[in-house]
Amino acid sequence: MSVGGANLKAMDLSASQEFASRLQYLEEIGSTNTYLLEQAKDSAWPDFSVVVTDNQTSGRGRLDRVWEAGKGKALAVSVLVRPVEFGIDKYSWFPLMAGLAMHKTVASLIDAGDVGLKWPNDVQVNGEKISGILAEVTADGEGVVIGAGLNLFQSKAELPIPNATSLALCGVHGFSIDDVLVRYLAALKNLYLDFSDEQGDPVKSGLLESVIEVSSTIGRQVEVSLPDKSKFIGTAAGIDGEGRLLVAIAEPTEIRAVAAGDIEHLRQ
Ligand code: BT5
């Protein structure tokens, strides 16, 4: 077992340590995902290795976007999984699984507020983004680095977009990084083990049902922006067995399955 040595002593992560096969705390890093993708080339980083910082200087979002959080203000965590019970065709479930784990984390901490999972994996409180997920396949195609950012201590002025929030802004105070991280890792590990036990079957493992249960997207009118920049409006009707969002269109009447893209919740 390896830990972050001297760095880890500066930050007590003893509760979180229990859930990681290897845990490294970094005082500063460009991107925990980039770092762990590089480390993943080495088998000394086993399944469920974790890298964490509260000072990520070049955080990455999906589709080359940026994740921004000031020093000491947010949690950035990346988890390396090397599944043996199922193959790459099931990897599309990791972002949703991580979003669900983060949803559980946030919901367990805040007293009041509506916590929702906006497809595919933004956690929002009262419609404001508190967490984002970026999952990336390792160079050998046999693993995934699941990155998550969670806003902890930012004031409104310290957040990069107006439609964002932090745990502090939701009235959660007096917690340590370890308090938050242990909830996320425990939730993610449970979901991952259940999913592995069922060879990556989202129905038998209960993952699909749990994701649908906390989804704030299903049932809403949404505008979908596809990676090719085309857009359409419809009603989010469900999530299929591959984690795709099913959107019902009126004209022509059809259901479209969206694998990758951005969703805007429209007012009903
Ligand atoms: C995400 O992308 O939300 C994925 C964010 C993943 C960050 C983690 S931190 C650990 C790991 N290491 C990394 O380098 N990344 C991962 P996306 O859905 O594309 O959303 C990006 C958009 O969210 C930006 O364009 C902003 O509009 C907004 N945004 C950026 N920073 C934010 C923040 N701190 N809070 C809320 N919204 C933010």
C-alpha cells in the first residue's frame, strides 16, 4: 500500500484511506485526471487508486472545457478503476455512477435544498451546479479515470459561473476534506462493487434505477446540444441500458437516444 507520504500527513485523510487501494494527496497539481492517467501506465496503481487535491490549477471539464476552483476552495478527486468483471462496452456507465455517488455525498451533507442529478452527471442544488464529473479511458483501454470536482468553500463571487453553488453556500460548515471525500469514495466503491458483481449489468445491479430516481432531467423539457453543434428540443423521457438520455420529440414523433451532448433544462 502506498500513500502520499509527507503530503498526506499535512492533510488527515485517514477515513478516506480505508476505501482506497492507494491514496495520494497532492498539495498542488494541474489536473488530477491528467496526473492519474499518466500514473495508470504503471501497474503499481491498482484498481481503485485515488488522487486528491484541494489545489487544482488546470482543471479540465468535458469537451475541452475548463473546471475552475481557487486554491483550497474545492475538492478535486480522481479514481482509477481497472474492471475485470466487464469490458469497455460498459464504461459509459462510469460517469453516471460517479454522478450518483456525488449526489449521495451532497444529499448526505445538506439539510435543505433540492439535490438533483442533471444528465449525464452534474450534481445541482436547487438547479445550481455544485459538482461536475469527467471520466476518461486509460491509454491501454483497460481502465477509466473518474474525475470529480466538488465546490466546498466558495462564495458566490468566487464561482466561475452564476449558476453554481458550494457546500458553504448551501449552509454546510465545519467539515473537513476527509469528511466529504470518505462519503464519496464509500458511495462510489459500493456502486462499483455492485455493478462488478453483476458483470456490468445496469438493471440487475440497480444502477439504472438509482440514477433515474435522482435524475432532475427526466420529465423535463430540455434543449439538447450535440457535439456537432446541432440542437433540438424535446421531453426527457428516460435513460436506456447504455446510459443514453431518451428524448421524445413532437415533430416528427420519435424518441432520440443521446449518448453525448449538453442538456439545458427549459422552464416548464
Ligand atoms: C465538468 O465538465 O463539469 C467536469 C468537471 C470535472 C472536474 C474534475 S476535478 C478532478 C478531475 N480533474 C480534472 O482535470 N477534471 C476532473 P462540463 O460538464 O464540461 O462543465 C464545464 C463547465 O462547468 C464550464 O464550462 C463552466 O461553465 C462550469 N464550471 C467550471 N468550473 C465550475 C465550478 N467550479 N463550479 C460550477 N461550474 C463550473
